[in-house]
Amino acid sequence: MRSPLIHRSPMPGLGLSMGITLMMLSLVVLLPIGALLLKGAAFGAGNIWETVNRERIWAALFLSFRLSFFAALFNLVFGVMLAWVLVRYRFPGRRILDAAVDLPFALPTAVAGIALTALYAPNGPFGSLAAAVGWKIAYTQWGIFIALIFVGLPFVSRTVQPVVEEIEREVEEASATLGASRFHTLRRVILPMLMPAALTGFALSLARAVGEYGSVIFIAGNIPLKTEIAPLLIVIQLEEFNYDAATAIGIAMLLISFAILLVINLIQVWSRRRIGYV
């Protein structure tokens, strides 16, 4: 007879939980990717390479991944700083700022793109200031960069915030007591503890930016070889009923994304092991 003091888990058993998890994972992730790979296998590796190996497609892929990487890198730095400020400091308007971080999650991407275009267009409030000094933002790569920062920043901030909340102030005080400077405490104590979560947020921000479409097409200008992103090329091919070409571009993005995320995960493993040795 079981003791009444033994608390049963509110979640179902391992078999049922695993079955539900694998079913949802298959429906949401594995089946779409499998369908893409099957379509690519039917098209043939040679045809995929021949389709992708074009100047316009390489330019779009390079633009998408390059700007996504730099936007995620920007979000990595300022997202960590934002999370630290929101957790460690109390100031007027903090709750409003904290709620505003989630705005890209709630705002439809098309609405975000239209709003950013209105702000940074040559006749917009920010775009007119940039135009006064001879700098154009909207319909250039700078506009794409700003849009990718907007949609990716919450991923870093929200991922790092719980970790910052778990870091007790006594850790910093102990470091200061031992004679460490603020920079040394930040570099050797705080950052190693934040690094795994920060890298996770970086990966999420990068993944979101690479596949972003709605908030970018309005502000990008969509000029081939200059401001045309890879997701737009896929949409163009689908609208022309050229499913094989769309599949080829999708597989190219999938392989590049997988390679980048694999490197990030390896860095995460290394950082966790390094924390264990510190």
C-alpha cells in the first residue's frame, strides 16, 4: 500500500508523456522537414545544386545569413544588458519597459514591417533625421538589419532574465571582498554563468531572423542582388508554381542553419564544461 505522503506527479506516466511529445514533435517539426527532404530527394542532388548555384540565390542566402548573424550578435550583447537592467534595478517605467520587450511576440510581423518602414522611410521621423546627414535606412540593408534586431531581441532577453534572477548578489560581493575589480567579476564570475543561456537566446534569435519574412519585405526594398532575402525567393518560386526551386532553396537554408546551430550547440557544451572547471 502506497504511503499517503508520497506525492504523485501531476504529469502522466513516461509512456504516455513520451508518446504525446513524439507525436507533437513529429507533426510540428519532423513531418514538414521530412516532406521537404523527400521532395528534394525526388528532385535530385544535382538539380538542387544547379538550382541553388546561381548568383541571385547565393546573394540572397549570403544576405539573409549575414544580417541575421550580426543582428543576433547585436541582440546577444544588448539583450543580456537589458535583462540585467530589468532584473537588478528599480526605476520608473521599468514594468512598462519589461512589457514592451514582448511586443515583437504579440505584434503581427506585417504590422511590424509597416511600422518600421513608416519610422525609417526618408519621410519618417527617424528616416528624415538620417536623410539629413545623407544616410538612408529604409529600403537598404540597414533597414533589414533593424527589422531583424526588432524581432530577435526578446529571445535573448527573456532567455537570460531567469538566470540573472538566480544569481545572488552575494556572489558579486564575495568577488569584491576578494579584491576583484568590477570588470574581473563580470568576466570571470557573471558572464560564465550567463553564457549558456545567452548562447541559447542567440541561437533562437538567429533562427528567427533567418526565416523572418513579414517584417522584412516592407522595409527591405527587395532589389535582387542587393536587398532580396532568401525567404522572399522561396515565396516567389511558390507563386510561380516552381516547387522544385523552392524546395532547393529551402534545403540550402536548412543545411546552412543546421550547421550554424550545431556550432552554437558545441560552444554551449564547451561553456557548460568550462563553468564546471571554474
